[in-house]
Amino acid sequence: DTAVSQTPKYLVTQMGNDKSIKCEQNLGHDTMYWYKQDSKKFLKIMFSYNNKELIINETVPNRFSPKSPDKAHLNLHINSLELGDSAVYFCASSPPGLPGGDTQYFGPGTRLTVL
Amino acid sequence: GENVEQHPSTLSVQEGDSAVIKCTYSDSASNYFPWYKQELGKGPQLIIDIRSNVGEKKDQRIAVTLNKTAKHFSLHITETQPEDSAVYFCAAKYDRGSTLGRLYFGRGTQLTVWP
């Protein structure tokens, strides 16, 4: 009965590589998000999609590209990984209503380590 | 945009005591204020929320108060237990233009409850 799931849970890779993180929600929500949590626990929004349409695109390097094949999935692809990309990445979703209904439900996170 | 300040950054209490975490926000247009609890190695989980048309909300040992005039809101945990130990985040939702559905998070409070 997983609500918001992410794969992989841990990702260790070398600088310069390209990697993807996948997110799926089975809550029937319309809006999905990607957040980055740094080593000091600060949660920063990166992207938001509503019904496969990009609605929030924060100041994120264009090496980060979200892709939403359908409203239940929002994947994050990262090109040319850098040391500073090391963080925990959280996917979240929120129910219908305004684009971005109020309550956001978070996945378990993906800890990315760039060596 | 919105700016959410959260204090204190760390809080230690004895089991059975009360804990209070305070947040302020900058934009009077913000209308939804959730609190999230993040346990070690997990994603943030919503524990309580309040909307701008309500001054107080309670759920068992947890309560949230909102002062719209002063633009601050607080989380109160009574009869704390060791399992309350976690990082707590406040957030404010700001619906305006391209930021529809966006949550602005405080920087978190590490709560430690000593047995």
C-alpha cells in the first residue's frame, strides 16, 4: 500500500556520470514535486508538475531535467553529476484542487552521493 | 516570495515536558500552514496543519496556533515521548501566479526527548 515510492533509495556514482531517480504515486494525485534536502536538512523545491505539465521550475541547473510520462510518475534525470549534487532528493505529491492541492505527501527519499 | 523563519534550530526536553516550536512568515497572502515530522532516514510526514481562517487546531498531544496579524504560528507538543524525537518543519503555502501550490519550508528544528 505504498503511497509515494522512489527508486533507488541509495545512489553512489562518480562525478560526470548521468543518473536518474524514479518516483511513482498511487494516490491518484494530480501534482508531483521534486525537493532537494542538503546536509543541513534544508528542503528546497526544484520542480512541480500538474497533470504532466511543468508549473514550478526553480533556479536549478539545466543538468537537472524532470520528466512526467503520466500523472502518476515524475522522474528526475541528472546529467554530468557534480560533487555539490550530493543530497537527499524527495519526491512528493498532492491531491487535486488548485494546481498543487494543500497537503503534500513525501516519498522516502533517494540519497545521492557523488564521488 | 514567501520567507519562513523557524526557531529554535535545536530543542532538548525531558520526557513528559512540553515542546514549542515557532515560525514566522512574511507574506500575508499565505493561507495554509502545515507541520511535518521527519524521522531519521525517512521522508517528511504531515502531522498537523492549519488554515488561515482558523486560530487553533488540536490533535491529541499536538496543537498548532496561528496569529495572522503577527504572521506567526507555533507547534505545541505536550507530554513528550522519546518517539517524538525527530526534525520538525513548518511551512507556509503561497498561492500567487506561477507559485501556485508552492510550500515554503522553515529550516527545521531537531527535537530530542530524553527519557
